[in-house]
Amino acid sequence: MDDHIHGVDQTIKKRAVHRAKIIQGQLAGLAKAIEAETYCTDLLLQSLSIQRSLKSLDALLLENHLKSHVAAQMMEERGVDRVVEELIKVYQLSTK
């Protein structure tokens, strides 16, 4: 996981940073709405929208990992085992 030598796809990075900034704005808006005691279902809808945005960000991060790090690791001697372990860990966290 600490192997950064394979780099980051700059197009994906730009999209991921943009998505993260959108999420920051959404979270700030939700916090203000909570403080203003906005109607509960409206808060829930905002929260669900943020969760969808986070899933979109996750997809970008996974895309970069698969295109760069995984592709390179698959060529290393123990790379396949490492890739499988990492992806299983991510999958398990995503299903909790």
C-alpha cells in the first residue's frame, strides 16, 4: 500500500480532487442544514447524496489503482498475492 513508484494517472487525479472538493462542499452544506434544524428527510436526502458522491470518488481511486499499481504489481514475483490481498481487504471494508 505504501508503494507509490507506479504513479498516479493525472486525469484521474484531477477528477478525484474535483470530486473531493464537491464532497467537502456537500458536507459543509449538510452541517449548516443540521445546525439550522432542517427537516429530517431533507437531511437524509443530503446525506444519501454525499454517500453517492463518496462511492463515485471510490470508483475513481480504484480505477487509478487498477490501471497503475495493480498492472505493475502483477508482473512482480509476489505481486499477484499482494494484489489479491489488497483487493479483498478493500472489498471486505466496502461490504460492512
